[in-house]
Amino acid sequence: MSDLQVSVNVISDKETQLTVKVPVGNIQSKVESRIRSVAKTAKIDGFRKGKVPVSHIRAQYGAGIQQEVINDVIRDTVFEALAGEKIRVVGVPSIDDVKLENDFLVYQATVETFPKVEVQGLGEIEVERQVASVSDADVDTMIENLQKQRQTFETKDGELVDGDEAVFDFAGSIDGEKFEGGSAENYSLVIGSGRMIPGFEDGMKGMKAGEEKTIKVTFPEDYQAEHLAGKEAEFVITVKEVKQAKLPELDDEFFALFGVTEGGLDKLKADVRKNMEREVKHAARNQVKQAAFDALLEKNEFEVPKVMLDQEIDRQRQLMLNRFAQQFGANPATFDANMLPNELFEDQALRAVRLGVLVSQIIETQKIEVDQERVTAFIAEAAENYEDPQEVIEYYTNDKAQRSQVESVVLEDQVVDYLLGQAKVSEKEVKYQDLLAAAQQQAI
């Protein structure tokens, strides 16, 4: 409706109110059209279907039909009015003070608006970029880890040491009373794995098959079972079997597990190094991105609309419920969202919303457009991890939704490049393992 009359009242930097006037003639024509439509299909006692007089429908249902039309007109015109005024809205407009006034339908729409901020302190940002390289020793350690993932255990004589597997019975008690979950038979445990509470595995070291021992341990103060937290317990342990680890040989059978059919150990090491270097590249990129964004947020604090914060809290809650569902093999709908209160997500959600506003503002003011060559390179690099890279490339190239997601990631990377270009950047050499561990911690 190009004949809308709109006036704007900026209440605050987060809220705007529009007064919208819609010509009554537009509304009345819609009302009459709907009344005639209802008359053709209405089933009313005393009249045949389709033979109800329009005057009867107007008299009996005109007011209700008019209200329906008014609601539809408001729904259709409010977003037209917002678009015409170039107002970026978050959430749903709140409509009030609806009235018919002279030749117009008049209503007010109050909306929360996308925050307008001026990005501050870009030249003052200091960012530490961590760099790491993959050494021959790192590759050897990774090969050994791959062996350990496929290790077997065989019975041995002698004492339990780190890395051995014990098969044992245990019975726990607190103040002489057994407690639920404190006992088991034929339990298998790799010593040093950290699966048991602190002190339990250390207490088993040196034991032999057929030996019984009582150990005392204390449950951590933050133990998940509150009735056990901080309590001292006794465990009677009876070791039935001691097994030592046996690593698989570095032979053709082992190499084939990783797709290496020619080249032997040298080829496996080359493949492993390539994967590790890709991990280092991604971890380093994520680290410097996190550091740049943290520095940007430190220089820019501002309030955000409640609806944006609430939406981000809901999004993060749903992500956590989905993770729970995957972990337990359940439907996310089976979990009660109320078990995850808003307070659990507020800080992280506020950070995400503020960062989204700042990134959006930088993209707009600096006129940053997604680099399609980087998108293509991003997809090609991701495809290297799959058996048929070309199939993956075609999937991301031809599926608009998937490609759009990649474009969003690349555009964000371009914003990071802009920030680093403005910031004072220093480099710090770190170990490969430390860089990856930090990246994994950030992902939690």
C-alpha cells in the first residue's frame, strides 16, 4: 500500500514507535469482499447454502469480519511501513491504540530495533597470535596414539602399573554402610585412565592377581552425586586379572586401516602430518579469531534489546538439549527445557549478541562482501577429509543453504582479517598440543 502515512518516534536507541495511517477505503473494500465471500459459503438455518443475503451476513457478522480484516491489514502494512522507513526490527511489533479516525485506520507499532553502534577502539586493540609447527616428534606421538586406540590387552604376571588393565571386584562403604553404585564385579579399568575418583587408581598400583586390598579415598566436593560429595569412603578391592597393553605392529595391516596401501610407514607419516598441519591451521585461526573478538568486545560495551538476548538464550539452550539427545540417543523433545534456566546461558548469549551486532556494523560500514574465491577454497579444503572430495564440493556448491552457511563463515573470517589489520598483533610460539588443547577448550 503505497498510500500509507507513517510517522516515526525514536523512543531510545533500542526502541522505536511508528504511527501508521491506512485509508479506510482500502479496508472497507476488503470487508465487503469478504462479506460476499462468506455469503457464498455460509451454512445458516433458514437459508440454502450460497443463498444467504449479503445484508444478513453484514448485519450478523459484519463487525467480526471487519475486525478480522483490520487485523489482516495491520499485519500486512506494519512490515511495509517498517521497510519503508528502513527500520531493522528484532522480534515482533507490539500493536496498540488501534482506532478508526476520519478516513483512516490508525494504529501504533512499537518495535525493538537492531542496535546502532559506532565501533570503537579498533586502533587500540592488541591481539596475541599463537603459532605452532608440527615436529617429527609430534608425528611419532600421533602414530603411537593411533596404535593405542587399537591396542589389545593380554594377561601378565606381576604388579599393576600405569597402562595396565585390571579386572577386579570392588565394594565401597561410607562409615561402614554400603552405598548405591559403590560396588561392582568383574569391572575392567585401565590404570591411569582417570575414570575413577582421585586416589582410586593410584591405590590399586602394585596389586597382583588374587590380591585383596582396602583403600581410602575422598569424593570430590563437586561430585555429581551430592550425597557423596566430600565424603571419605573405603573400597575393598579384589584383583582377579592383570593385563598389559599390546600395541599393534606397524605393518601393512595396520597401515591399511588408514587407507595406506602403498608407501608403508613413510606414507602414513606424511598423511598424518598433513592432517595435523590442517588441524594446526584451523586451531591457530580459531585462536586468533577468538582473541580479536574478545579484544573488540572489551572496547565496545552496550545494551542489547531483550528480545535478541532471549532468542540467543533459546538458541543456545536448544543446542545443549540437542547435545544431550545425541549423547543419550534420545529425542530432544523428551528433555524438559526448564531444567536449563536462562541464567546458565546469559553471559555467553550476551557476548554472542553483542559480537553479532559489532560484526554486522563492521560489514556494513566497511562494505565487506563475501569473497567467492575464499568460499571455493574453503569448500575444497573441507572436502579433503572425505573419501570423494568432488562429491562434497558439488554438494556445497549446488546446495544454496549449505553454501550460504559457508559464506557466513568466510565473511566472518574477512571481518577478522579487517580487525587484525587495524590491531596491534604480536606472535607467540606455542607447542602443537597446547594450541589444539586451547582450541578444544574454547569449543566447549
